[in-house]
Amino acid sequence: MGGGGKKPIIGILGGIGSGKSTVASILSKLGCKVIDADKIGHRVLDRKDVKQKTIGLFGEGILGHSGRIDRRKLSDIVFADADKLLLLNRTIHPLVLKRTEELIKRHSRQNQVKAIVLDMPLLAEVGWAKRCDKLIFVDCRRQLRVDRAKKIGFDENQIKIREKFQISLDNKADMADNQINNNSDFTALVRQVTDTFSYIVNNG
């Protein structure tokens, strides 16, 4: 896939705490551009119009001390109620996806970029798996995922609640073109990601 060829779009699937962002960061070192949908979501929520609309939907209780939207408080509300989650997604997702498309276009024109990686928590759920040329599933034992998620402030109950709203991991694994195992150490992970990426780039 030389300079002018179409750059593959790689989507990363996996459960909470499976290491999707770690895989994305390894891919970025291999010459990919990573589009981090969570970061885009943060910026979208900071926009004045979106902030006002979100407060209108969910109340002032979602604000933190700084006056900005506290994403943890907002998550706790929407993941307790499917209708509220739908409302939030309708407000934020179109803007996140629009920005993602803009970044895909920009990175596609950059010769040094070998592939574009979508690090998007609800990639399959919002129908974006179809937008990807290749899907990588990051497989990881549940206990390891729970331990990792706890380190970033989730408890097991919050993980269960979130997973209720997500496509099952078996289905995500079935959707994927490649699978990476993240039950071992970082070195093993780097080796697998490197091999998988090399295969994707060389075999289209």
C-alpha cells in the first residue's frame, strides 16, 4: 500500500478494559493515525451549544465543580436508563461521527500515514464497523478486564451495567477479521499487533 493507495481503516473491538486503546497506541507507533472518539466526545461536550442542550436533557446535576460536564456523572445517569442513553447518543454521536469523517479525509491525504485506526468505544453499536476495512478484536479474560477497569475508577457493577447496552463480545469476535490476545504481557501484545498490522497492510 504505497503513498497514493487507499489507506485501510482499521476498527478495534473488545470489552471494557480489554486494552483497545493500548492496541491503538501500538498501531500509532507503527505509522497509523489513531482517531480517538472519546477525545472527540470530550471536546463536543465542551461546546457551548452541546453543553446547554445536554444540561437541558439531564439537569444541572451532571456538572462538576469546574462548571464543565462531569462525564462520570453523566455516564451514571445514561447507563441506568436506555432511553436516556439514546437521547445522549442522538445529541453527541452525529457530531463525533462528523468530526471522525473529517479526520479520515485529512489523514487519507497524508502520504506518511499507513492506515487509519478508529478507537471508538461503541464502534459496532453505532454501525461504524461497516466503515472499516478491517476489524481487530482484542480478546482478554474477564478478570483481567475487571482489574484494569478498576484501575481507571470503574467498579464491577458499572462494567456490568455498561455491557448490558453493548453487543456481546462473542458477536464482536465473530465480526472481526483478526483477533489479538491480551492476556499476557505488553511485549507479547506488541508482537501480535505488529504481526497483525503487517498482515493487513501486505494483504489488503
